[in-house]
Amino acid sequence: MFSVSKNKCVGCGICETECLNEAIKVDLASGIAVIDKDRCSECYLCIEVCPQNAIKVIQKSLIIAIGTDDEKTIKPDDHFGMSKYFQIWLYSDGQLELLETRENSKYEEDETRIHGDPNKVKATSSILKGVDVMLGKMMGANIQRLKNKFIPTITREPLIKNALTIIKENINEIMEEYEKQERKGIILI
């Protein structure tokens, strides 16, 4: 599936001009190229001509965990690992599907443990088995330990339904980070 990065596309229209099937148009309201999947022949010409490297083919599926206490909003008052629940979403072919909600029951808060305790990361990792991306408002001190297993992703958007749109709009950046050996966190605004 082709994806246009809203953070890289400058609306220059080169892809639109070069497309032999007239399958790509720059949306004047957003200033971002939009690909008509029905007209696209997947010739990859748009990828080759884009001076911003804004168009990518996304073939991999990703599993995304969203930290929440109420299943509607992203945990607002603490870091990802302290969420009551993790909603597990599948990103595939440009769509997001809720697979399940996992309860964060592996780690019980112990006031004698310090912030960034390695046992917390082990507990969180076991709950998030199979997950590629962690999405929350904040990450704890264990981000250094988690970033090799997961892509720590931050959003300031409080509503999960809006955060899902932000994920889709930024899937190119998430995939680029996923493919790196040395990962860093991503901030999606």
C-alpha cells in the first residue's frame, strides 16, 4: 500500500504531473498528495520522482499498543507502563483494527521500587508480547530499555480515536523508525 507522509510532502505536484494513470493529486485544502488506489498501477514512478522522499510502500503490518485507563483516552497522568489497560491494534493495508484489550496485571505498584526499575520493564514487556509500537502521552525512565523491542511513540492527543488518525497519517515515520537498528522515540503531534 502506498502512503504519503504529511510531514514530508510539500505539495509540489511533481508526482501528480508524472503519474501516467492520473492516480495522484495534490489536495489543495491540505497541500498533501493523495493517491487513488483504484487508479494506481503500482508502477512506483511517484516514489522515484518525489524530491522529498514522502511516498513509501508500506507492506508490513504493525501491532500497536495504546496505554489507557478508560479505553477512550490515552493515559493522561502517568507514563505508558502505568496504564490500567493496553489496547492492541493491528495496522495493515492503511487500516487499524482493534484486536484486544489487555489488562496491565503483571506489575503491581510497589512504593519501595524506584522509577525506572528493571523489573517494571520486564513486566511491561511480557504483557506487550507481539507488539511493535507503544503509544502513550509519556514514557518512563525505562524507555532506554524498551526502545530496542518497541517503538516508543508519544502523542499529545488525549482521545484514542483521534490518535489512531495521527498514527495513520504518520505511518511512514513509524515504519522508518521500526526499520532502524538504533531506535529513538517518536513524537506525533
